Amino acid sequence: MSTVAALKADGTQAAPLCVLMVEDDANDAELLQAHLAQARLGGARILHARTLTEGIALQKSHHVQITLLDLDLPDSQGLLTLERMRAAATGPVIVISGNSHPSLVDEALKRRAYDVIPKDALDAATLQRVLRLATWHREAGGEQGTSEGRYRALLESSSEALVLLDKKGRIQYASAAMRRVLGYNTAEILGRSGLGFVQREDRAAVQKAFLELSADPGAFVTLRARFQHRDGGQRVLESSLANRLADADVTAIVCSYRDVTQEEEHRERFNATFESAPVGLAHVDPEGRIQLINRRLCAMLGYAAEELIGRTVRELSHPEDIDSTAELRAQLRAGVIPQFTTRKRYLRKDGATLWVQLTVSLERDAQGLPKYDVAAFEDITDAVRAEERLRASESR
């Protein structure tokens, strides 16, 4: 029967941090223990299991915070090992693998490995950084709550690349997910300036934000910028940076990068469609204030966009038509009708009357509450004037 060893990384009294090492190869286990001892983890308790069964048993009997997992064990092989351990673990699972093939790394990350470290790239410094980063993310997630903590989510998914930068912006550590996000292996970017991967057009803004963040201990900032991908293309990444330089357990700027390229493309398409629409368009909040407006509606009313944002539609309505849509809007909010179309008069900036055919629908939030109206305005002033002239001629 295999035995389970309980070790101390530096021989001191056990600290709250408990690390589970699941490795069956004696030589690899000895090397890993040596790296852990050199990593200066502040008296962390190291548990050693030689099989997956033993590892899962330790997960149940101890408060294991971080797991270091070899995928090929006597009682389990490959990615199934990771899936079974992830089901049992409550904290990050870091894969330590002799197979560094990109496809294995990608599949491990899809199965919620916190990181994948090739055995031939493993040393005390790398292990120290990833363990401290995982520990900080775990603690930060707990502080912010399970439902809204940004870093709590990072423990459950490694689709985001995690990076540690020194005070000069040089990359000290990068998670395996960096290859998925920007195409680079960790070894290719260590020691390089993070700013060097930012597209030239966005560098000044990113550098300014980094310098301000670096000068403010504990500060946090989120920004979007274009980055150079290894394939020569560019990706839009949302970058969240936290200044932990003063934290003795981290001493770095902690960054996470999320690929939002498709999201940005969709936003650009929406903006282009919204601005190029042949009719006036606006988003109106539940209090009747204009949130968003396109060029066509600005031209129809004779105002600049900044003059209209924040104003109410009642202010712009013709005095005789201020309440003409009140009943229809009430039915819309009650869910009686999905949308409505009606004629209504508005006043232009120059005081002239503008007749429009108004179509309104309602966007609701996840709870089903009114979020904003989507209003389309078609200028029918000339048609209304023509109808008035026709009626006048017929009455003679």
C-alpha cells in the first residue's frame, strides 16, 4: 500500500497554505519537493500522493488549497486524471507534465487547469510565482464573494492569460493560456517588456495607465488595447492589472488578459449600423432620458449629439403631443404589446415642427425589468404637409 507523506517546505511550523503534490515517479517527486523547498512558501504544508485515488482522498481529508498534478499515474492516465481531480478539488489545479505539446496544453486549459508547466521548464522560481499567484487569486476571489469575484472566476477557468510584470513592465511569469491568447509559449516572452506586444497606436495610452498604476500601491485598472499576435495579426484584449508590488508574497503587477476581439468587432458593426441607419435611432432609459443617439436623428432635430444626451423626450416633444404615447408606453412596459408605431410631433432646435413616424420596442435586463427603449424616428414631415395641402384643396 502506498504511503502518503506530509512535508514542510522549509521545516518551520505549518502555515495555512496546503499544497497537494500528486506524482508517482520517485525522481520527479524528489525534484518537485526540492523546488518547493527552495520556493520559500512560508512554511506551507506539502502533501504527497502517488496515485489519483490517494490524491482525491487527501482532498477530502485536508483543506488543500493548491494541487500540483501529474497526468499519468498508476491508476489514471491523461486528461481524465485532470477531470477527476478538478471534480474533487476546491482550489486551483496546476498540471505538471512531461508532455508540453500545445494540443495537450489547450485541452488541459479547457478542462479548467489553472496552468500547465512542462517538467523540463520547472524550477523553484517558476513554481514560486505560479503558487503565489494562484494563492492570491484564491484569496482575492474569496474576499470578493463567489458570485461576483473576478478572481474567483479565474480559479474555475483558464481561458484568460495570467502574467506577472515587474515594476519596469518586464514579464516575470506567464501562464500557459498565453499561447491560446497571443500564440506565444511562455519561454518566448519571459524577460520581455509587456508594452512591446501592444500595437503602436495604443502604446502611449497603455504606458500612461501602467505608470499611474505602478505609482499607486494596491491600485486596480481595466483597459482594452490591441496586441500583436504571434501569427502577425492583432487581437483586442481586455487587460485587468493589479498593483501588488508591495505585497511580499507577489511583488509584481498582476495582469489577466481576455481576448475580446470578436466582441469588439460586433461592437464596431453595431456602431456602424446604428450611425449609418437611414432613420433616426435612439436608446431611451426608463425615465425618458436619451442615452444614445445617431447622426440621422441629430440632423432631423437640428442638435449636436452632446446637446441631446441626457435630455428627456418630453422636452423635445411638441406641446400638444407630450403625452400622446403615454398609454402605449405603459402597455409596452406591462408586456401587453411587443412594440408600437404611431405618428408624433417634435420640435426642432430652430422651433420648427417635425413630424415623425415613431416605432418603439423595449429592451429588458436579465431579470425582465425595463432597461431602455429602442426608438426609431422616420421623418414624415413632407408627407404630412402634402396630406394637409390635399385636404385643404378638396375642401374648397
